[in-house]
Amino acid sequence: MARRYFGTDGIRGRANGVITPELALRVGMAAGLVFQRGEHRHRVVIGKDTRLSGYMIENALVAGFTSVGMDVLLLGPMPTPAVAMLTRSMRADIGVMISASHNPFDDNGIKLFGPDGYKLSDGIESDIEALVEGDLSARLAKPMDIGRAKRIESVHARYIEFAKRTLPRNQSFDGIRVVIDCAHGAAYRVAPETLWELGCDVVPIGVAPDGFNINREVGSTAPEALAAKVREVRADIGIALDGDADRVLIVDEKGHLVDGDQLMAVVAESFKDDGRLSREGIVATVMSNLGLERHLAGLGLGLARTPVGDRYVLEHMRANGFNVGGEQSGHIILSDYSTTGDGLVAALQVLAVVQRLGRPVSDVCHRFDPLPQILKNVRYKGGRPLEQDSVIKAIAAAESKLNSHGRLLIRPSGTEPVIRVMGEGDDRDLVEAVVNDVVEAVGSVT
């Protein structure tokens, strides 16, 4: 059964379009009711990124949760992985992150975490949706049982110490010059401070949020500013987070971008050498480059692939005992430490490898030569463009042209009205031609 609100990463959409105060209020009420288990006083932690609409959504959620008897702990701007961690460490019954991740400022979203810090299952999300669309008036708390809300001021220090403890005791990055790009987002305070406390010479950018500039020409989706700054200040490494800091990309000392596939290769090999890999392999999505798979095979490691979405990577990791996984886009999940992608923690692991090897980032973070891979997005207004006959025929023709020399992946985004068309193969010209054919066919029916 199709769900109305939840996508692959919570509820997301345009602020005051899809994400309205009324919806946030009802989500708070519904989620609060679903997670009231037992006779104890129930509590929820709520974090957010730096979007202007976060104030509106935060207050609506507070009204919803307190109206059904839950106490609310407000964290303020904090990374998504910090919210997941604090949900567990503060013994909350549910955690909420208000963010649309890497989307522009005029979008926003609501991500929910269970008491274990993991994102909710499809079944629980369906239960919440059913309550959102029902009559909740009879489920409101009695006047004496209405919840309280308060802001917690110590959470930044708690997350910084958590991130530092993922490294060996007495780890120091003295002498390493780092440019950190926080995308004017949720990590604008904690990421630079963490790196400074570890001894880095820190050059921060993207740390002046104004409610409107999150992800605008900065962050992991726009790394050009980071690359320019790395070259300007002659930094050893650049680190780019996205708006809610659950993904990371790296720029080497030459200003060249390092994607999530290379970072997973770095971490996997380091964990293997240290005997920390729980399985002989890692988990990635269908978007990860074939070059990564071939590189891992040369190390005696496997690559398990899942559908796109960090929740699917994590589900496979949990079900099969893997402790390293992620996405090419920079969601790196290290389940020994976190229950979701954590851009800062992943960056610290890479920095530790760079320091230990004593070689430039351009060397350390180039583990394989990727096959030519082309990804193009086609925005659509509605309907089901992939079910149109002309599109079906174009896809079949493209796959026939590639034959066994590559692969084609076409999928709708789980968070926005976009069809993603990806082609990969040894012949770049052929890959680009077949991708363009499919993009043209999809564009003609949207």
C-alpha cells in the first residue's frame, strides 16, 4: 500500500507546501502516541538544521508531542547523527530531526528515530500515517498530563566528545591543515570545534547560517568553494558536509574531489588491516562504481549492493552483520559507532588513515580508477513517466546498446520529483550516448 507522507528518508517537501505546521503538529501527536509504551514519563528529543522553516516546524512538533503527554528536549541545530546518538544516550522514547538534508532552504523534512537511535521501520511509519489521518481528539492528554518542553544547552559538547571517542585514545592531528565546509548547516558549530580540539589547523567555511543559505554554493553538493579554499590556503585536506551532516565528501590537497566510493575503500582497507571488519566485505548501493567492487575483490573483500538509500544499506548491514557501508554520495555508515550516516565521524576515520600513512590525501584516498559513470536528473511534474511506452522502448534500446559492456540504472528519487538516469561502462562515449537517449525520452513525456 502506497504511503502518503513518508518517503525513503522520513517526510520531506516544500515548507508550507508539503511540510505545514498542521502536518508537523499531527506527526508529533501520532508519533508520540505510537511510542508511548509503559507507565514511565515519556520524552522526545528534537534537533534541527538551520533552515528558517525549522522554527515553525519545531514549535508545531512541540505542540503535538506535549499535547499527548510527552516531554520534549530541544537540542537546537545539531547534525542528524547527533540526534540519533542523543536519542539513545538520553534514554528518549523517540528522536526527531527537522531537516531536508542536502535540499535547498525552502524544503524541509521530519526524520524520526526510535529509542535505539535507528530510523523507523516501514511498519511503524505506516502506523504513524494512519494516526495522522485519523481523529486524535480523544487521545489527547488530560490537562495535568500535558508534557513540558525545555532546551538542552550541553548537547554540543556531548556530541563532540562522542565523535572524538571514535578514534584511538590520545589521537592527535597536529600539523594537519583542514578546510571544513559545513554547508551553513547543522554542523556549523560542532565540526570545526571537534577538529580544532583534535589538533587540526582549522579553516572553516559555510559556518554563517542565515536561515536561507543552507547548501547554497557550499557543502557536499557544491564542493567547488571547498576546492578553491583548499588551494588558496594550501590545506592538506578539505572536508565537505551537507546540510544535516550525515554525508561527507573529501577534497585532496590538489583540490580534487574524493567521493564516497573512494572513502569506503579507504575505511574498509583500514578496518581490514586492523582486524576491525566484522564481515569480509562492505555494503553499498547499486550506484557505487564497478571500480570499487573490483578493488575490494582484489583485497579479498566482497561488495553487497542494495537499492539507493542509506536506510537500505543500514538494513542490510544489520541483517547480515556488516559494520561498514555507505553510498557514493557520501553517506558513510560505521555501525560500530553510529546508527546512521555520520559525516564527521567518517571524516575523522579518513584523517586517522592519512596521518598514520604520512602520505598526501591525493595518494591515500585514490584506491582505484573508477569506470566512466554518468548521472543525469530529469525533473517531472507528475504522473509515472517510467511507465510510458516511449520511455520503456528507449530504456530497452539503451540496454541493448550497452550489452555486456556496462550497466544502466533508472530510478525515481525517493525525496523529490526527479528521475535519475545513471549509465556506467568502459566506453565513456557509449555510456553518455545511451544516458542522453533515455534522458531525452523521459523529458519528452514530463
